[in-house]
Amino acid sequence: MATIRDVAKLAGVSVATVSRVLNQNGYVNEETEKRVRQAIKKLNYKPNEVARTLFKKTSKTIGLIVPDISNPFFPELVRAVEDVMNIYDYTVILCNSDEKNEKEKEYMEVLKQKYVDGIILTTNQLELDEVSEINVPVVVLDRPLNHSFPSVIADNYGGARLATRHLYEIGCRRIAHIQGPSHVVNAVERFNGYRDEMKELGLWDERLVILGNYQLKQAKEAVLQALKEYDIDGIFAGNDAMAVGALKAVQQLGLRVPEDVAIIGYDGIPLTEMTTPELSTISQPIYEMGAIAARILVKKIEGKPLEQIHYVLPVELIERQSTRKGERK
Amino acid sequence: MATIRDVAKLAGVSVATVSRVLNQNGYVNEETEKRVRQAIKKLNYKPNEVARTLFKKTSKTIGLIVPDISNPFFPELVRAVEDVMNIYDYTVILCNSDEKNEKEKEYMEVLKQKYVDGIILTTNQLELDEVSEINVPVVVLDRPLNHSFPSVIADNYGGARLATRHLYEIGCRRIAHIQGPSHVVNAVERFNGYRDEMKELGLWDERLVILGNYQLKQAKEAVLQALKEYDIDGIFAGNDAMAVGALKAVQQLGLRVPEDVAIIGYDGIPLTEMTTPELSTISQPIYEMGAIAARILVKKIEGKPLEQIHYVLPVELIERQSTRKGERK
DNA sequence: CTGAAAGCGCTAACAC
DNA sequence: GTGTTAGCGCTTTCAG
């Protein structure tokens, strides 16, 4: 690998001059510049980013901490972040935290030691004492975190009300909710939306709340159980995987979807189009969330002002067969 | 952020000594060491990885280039790589190439400039002239590439024969194949396996080959078309997404799976358990592939010898409802 | 056992 | 316009 000194030598100039043409800063004679460029080309010289980083304290790299990339909600989010960062010549270090505060902390530390320019974080908690130590731009993604950090989330509460209301409107009255893990903030917000809507509709009954832990299998088992114990004609699942679990449970008991039990999921991942019947869902603008978070981070890194700190993106009801009105009795 | 000089000053020793205790290299007085450790703790000193990298030319970072993380085959692979690299204290830069040679090249360049210690690559082609320029350990993953690089792939050819034979054994005789993109090596290998098996069974008919481009929707349309034109009683899809497409097409035409048409996919992604009926598939050991690739890379980085250069992992037939023998007429 | 000094490859004053 | 120099924070000879 050629260094800047090699280039300087070949071009017969000082390294400073080479640096100047490289960074287009300062004046340099046209002729000289030409010679330098030739030397660069001839040696196929590429500046050493590490040396540059050491000096400038900026690495053109960001950290992206997600709970688990193999959870089907995250790949699209990650892809969006990578796409946008790539435009701005940033590279993305991917970290899986498994929702564990400890792993998050460790990664944050490692990322800081690598001089990352910023971090995009999908987390539920961030202990306050740590926060103060963070001197790297941070953007919080997907999870509402009441901090001063910029954040990009979708309207979980509103989406949940929308889903619940939709089931009501197609005629459901005994509407169950499969709730995600209570330590995940947006699972709680979705529950809150469901509860408030149900109360407003005068349908609230806490026995209709089922725990599914965001997992297909757990949701399936829980729904199997619940269907035997209670009369249920609609299910709002806290995420799409659990909606599939519900679908399987309902079908296993020989009931029809949506005729006997209507089902709606949450997230809008591609999976919902692959089931039979296809699942209605509350679709989050996943790609957009990631893209906006990335753009905000770039602005923060570049020290530009943000027009907005907290983004709450709207969600959208996607009606598919699992809640098709005409198909209900 | 404290530097090593701060620590040295506080402990009343030279930076060399601090470096020695940090890297446990060279001898240092027990007392002195204690003082140094105290100073480190007091200042909460963490060595600057960038400076270290500049000197040692090793960054404890690797690059992972995949076609597209939002393709459901890759998240698990990526997760496996990250998990293993994390054990060895490496960090992973994720790159999406969209199967484009140009993007791959660019990323390789950027990664090298960042002094990554190695690269894991999922690609079909690698032009020879580039290869020679690469002076970073590389491991090729998921795609057979006839190069000297170590590689980890699954037995695509064998898996395809297995799938085809399975359909035959449950009674199918007009077995169609939905083929993936012809520029993706393992799609071609799967086709080859299908063709050879069909020929051996004396069932080969090139009109039974359908193009699906690895996409659900394209596969669905193509199957819809094919089912109208030809007599087909079994479908072997080149990946799971296309199997779902086939399933949808068959169901849309009012045919039953597996009674009228049996379907088997390829890959074994979680999705296959979510459809109704659940899809049979050839399951690849995805996580293991990623994990092995990562371990190999670490060995190469550490300069240790590899017991094996080219890994071809076995695949497994997963029989589910979509090819359930008892359910066929 | 420990310190001084050089240098990884680059950039940014500061002179000329 | 261009070169000289110091230094980013660390590690490693080389002396002592």
C-alpha cells in the first residue's frame, strides 16, 4: 500500500502539498496538482482512513445497535440506515443487543473507542448515569425513550387504537389483545392504545388480554388456551409474528378467519402477505423510520440544526382477508 | 477522554510502562503495576483503538458483505457472524451489495482503507484482477466461487436432488421447478440438481422449468401461467419465497396442496412454518454456515492453519404438510 | 525492570 | 503557492 510520502516523492513535492490536493484545501499550482494526481493514480494511492481518523477524530463510521437482526422487523430498518449512511460515505457497524442493557453498554463503549461518529440505538432503557457519559451523537430509533436524544418512532398508541377500532367496525365485540413483553416500551404503548379504545367502546375486559411475548409460538399457545376459555371474535396482536400464531391457533381449533375470529397484526412486515388468509396489519413505515434516523444522525454529526427532534411517524391500517368485512357472518 | 499520558502522569511512570501493563508485555514491577492500574481506574481510561490500529495495522473489525439484509435468508447468517466475531472481540461492518459487482468493489476498497482484519463475502463473481489486489483475509460464504479463498456453502446440488426425489417418492410425476436468477450460482446449482434427478427418473421435460427470479410475486405469476398450460402435480421451488408464491398460485386456482399439487421450497427460513399448509423445504444450516465462516476468518486472521478450506455443509429435508404423503390422493 | 525516542500515516498551523 | 514541523494516541525497539 502506497502512502502519502510515496506520492509526494514521486511527484517531487511535499506531503503537505499532496494532502492539499487530496482535501482540496489551500491553494496549489495547477501544474503541481496535475503531477500529484498522476502520482496518485500511478501508485493507486488511497489515503489511510485510520490515520485520518486518528487526526480528525471522525471515522466516517456509525454504530447501529438493534436487539436482534434476525427478528424480521429489523432487517428493513437496518437496510434503510445502511442505504442512507452509504450516501453520505459512512459505514455501519452492526450490533445485536438482545435487549440486554449490559450488551448495549459494552457496544457503546467499544464503538466510542473506535471513534464512531454517531450511534443509532434501538433500546428501551438507558440508565441516566451512562447517558451523561455519552459524548457521541445518538439517535433513538423505534422505541420511545424520554430523553433529550432525537428520536424516530411510529405512533404505537394511535396504531393500536386504530386496529382495535377496525375490529369493532367490522363487527367484533369480544376483542382480545395479544400483548408483547412488558419491558418493551412499544408493546406497552400498543396495549395502552387497545385498552383505552376498548374502554371508550365500553368493551374493556381485562381477561381478554393475552400474553404472547412477541413470539409466534407463545402467542399460539396462549390463544389456543384463551379461545377455549372465553368467547372471542376478534384478535389484535401486538406484532405480526403473534398474529400468525393466533391464526394458527384459530385454524387449529377449526374456526374460520375472519368469519369466526378476525385477526389483525402489527408492524406490516412482508410475512403478513404470505399467510392464508393474508393478514390485516397496522403498517409502520419501517424503511422510512430507518432512513429518517440516519439523516438526523448525519445532521447531528455535521453540527447542523435539526428542524425537529422527536419524530412520530403515522401508521397505516392495511386491510386484508383476515378482517375482510364482507367475509364475516 | 483520558489518554495514556494522563495515566502515566498520574501514576508517576512513563507511557511505556503503562503500555506494558495494558498489553501485558514486558516486565513491570508489581507495585508499579498496581499504581498504574489504580490510575487507569481512576481516570476510567480506555485505550484509543484508532491509535492502536494505526500502529498495529489490525482493527478488530471485519467487513461482512451480503447482497441484501432484508432478504429473509440473510439475517440469520449475519447474526451468526456477529455472534461469533463478538466472542473474539471483533466488530462487524455490514454492507449491502445488491449482488452488484461494483458495489462490492467499492465496499472492499473502503473496508481495506479502514484496515479491517478480514472480509466475509457473499458473492457470485469476483473478477480475477481484483482478487490479486486483495491483501486481506477473505472467506466466501453461501456461494460457490472457484477460488483459492476458503469458503462455506451448503450442498445446493444435492439438496435439489433430494427435493426432487422427495416429490417423486410421494407420487408426483409432473414435477416443475421454479428457478432462481441465472446469475446467482446456487440457483443454477439447484437447477442442475433438479435436472439431473429428473433425467435419472426419466421425467425430464424442459417445459416444466419456470423462471421465478427468487421473488414471491414473479413466481406466483409464472406458476399461475404454467398451471394453466401444463399438467403439474409437484413443484420444487428454488427458494422459500418462491414456494410461497407457488402456494398462492395453486390455491388461487382452487387446487389443493398437497392433494393436487405438492410443493417444496428451499432454504428453510422461518417463514415456511407460517403458511397454511406449512411448507416442506430443504433446510440449510444457515446459522452454522455463518458461524463457521466467522471462525475460519478468525483463524486466517490469526495466521493459524485451517483444517479444511472448502466447507460444503449438508442440507436436510423438512417434511411438512405441503408434501405430506398421506394427504395426497 | 523502566524511560526516552521514533514512528504508524495523515493533517494543519506556521513560516517563507 | 509550498515546505517544515508538530502532533493525533499508541506501541516498540533500544538503552540504561
